[in-house]
Amino acid sequence: MTWSLEAQLGVLSRCRAHQWYLVRCYLSEEAVLLTLLSITWWLRGAPSDFGFQRWHLVLPLFAVPFGWWVSSVMHNTGHGNFPRGVNRVLGEFAGAWLGYGLTNFTLIHSLHHAYADHEHDPVSPRGHGFVAFLLSPMGIATQRARRWLRERHGHKPAYEWTARAEWVLFQVNVVLRGALWLTLFGPNGFVFFYVVSLCSNVAILAHINFACHRDHPDGSVEVVDLEHGLYYRLANAVTAGGYFHRSHHAAPG
């Protein structure tokens, strides 16, 4: 372990010390999401019927770079790179946009830095083709994170109940976040802006990890910076240097 976020945010140390830490976090998130969804439903009403109009085709042009920008916000708030209050607000927003929340992102990204390209790295692409890695943005990551948690708490009484509660609450909160954006944007904005931006977000996060961690025949992994060509220059500009991955691992702050 060369570096971790434990000293900065304490997520790994809290998960290690407290069996029910994630359950408490997920319950708090659920309460906030239910409150926001109720307020949004009251102000906006139930989502209206879907009706396609030509101008909806313009929305993806803005949704794709917005999704890239949200990935940068999510990443920076996971590292606590903004002032504390601003960091929490931006992080909760970005976590809600991605669907899996700030707490879950911080845990997974902390493990990535703590165990980069080793067994407990949740976002290591080793052993997966890009398509499988892309189509399972939470599946691969959460499986590895839960394996890490099980190694630390699996021997404790009632841990199976803890693990089940974590899984159920996580899934419920993902659905609540989707319902919140659907109610806020309506069906048209949800499909042509939110879903497109979410897909672009997932795609760029997956590609950053996949392209910047290169396997070698001797079993070693090289982490690289990518900055050449129009795509990487544009993506780095929007994501605040997202493809400067080697530099980021060397100085995560």
C-alpha cells in the first residue's frame, strides 16, 4: 500500500473499524433522497407523458461534455480537493448524478489508490476486456469492494445481515436517485440529457482506468499519462486532466 485516502477522508478506516458504517451512511442518504424526491414531486408533479420533439436531439450535444465534467467533480470531491462545505455539496450532487453516491465512490476510489492494480483494486481492468469493463461499471467494482469488506468483517457475528442490508440499501438508493432526476427533468430531459450524460460519464471513467493502466507480459502494470491527439486534449480540458493518470497516482491531491 503506497498511498490511501484514510488520513484524508477516513472512509477506509471507518469501514474497517465499524461493521455497520456503510449501512448508517446508506440510511442517511436514503432519508435525504426521500425528502428531496418528495419536495421535487410536490413542486413538479408526477412526470408527464413522453413526447418527442426535434429539439430534443440537441440535448446530447450538451449532455456528453456535462457527463465528462461531472466525472471530474466526482473525482475531485472524492479526494477532498474543494473547501470542506463546498466539497460535500458538490460530491453529493455528483454522486447522485452517477447514481451510486459520494460514500460509495470514495470507498471504491480509496481502495483503487490503496491497492492499485492488485487484488483489492475495484477498478483495475486486469482480466477484463474493455466491453465487459464498460458494461459493468458498478458490478466489478462493488464485488471487489465487498470482498475487501468481507475479509475484514466476515468473521463477526451477524455480518451476513450487514452485507445484505448494505446491498439492499445501495440498490434502493440507486433507484431513488434515478427517480429524483426523472421527476426533476421529466421523461424528455431524463432520456435525452440525463441518460446520455450518465452514459458518457460511465464511459470516460471506464476508459481512463482501462487505457491508463497497461499490462505487460511480465505481469507488471504501467500507469501512464495520455495527452496526445484531439480527443485526449479535449477530454483533459473538460475533466481537469482526467487522463493524466500517472501524475495523479504520484500526487493524488
